[in-house]
Amino acid sequence: MLILSRAVGEFISIGEHITLRILEVNGRQVKLGVEAPSGVKVYREEVYQRILERQGRYAAPESVPNP
């Protein structure tokens, strides 16, 4: 897992076509803006899990090795 520190107004780029912008930080809550091509579906985790459950698929948490 890559952990980044960003301030309000700063960006994080994922590949060439996806950008996350930090819009607001209020205590422990962070508001993000996501810019992605219209063909890229972006979901909150709990919504994505419900979609998978309805499709009869269950997403196992990814195993990420620690270097």
C-alpha cells in the first residue's frame, strides 16, 4: 500500500487518466474529487460490495505484502 500525504487543493494521479483531488479535510473526514474517463466506474467501497453480492460474487480483501 502506498500512503501519501496531501493538502487541500493538491492532487494524486493514478495512471494517465485518473486524478484524485483533496477538496476538504474536516477532522477525520476527507472529501475527495475523482476525475476519470466516463467509462471508468467509481464506487464507494460499501456500494461496490453490495453490487458484487447481488451478482453472486464476493470480493475477498486483497492481500498486500509488506516489504
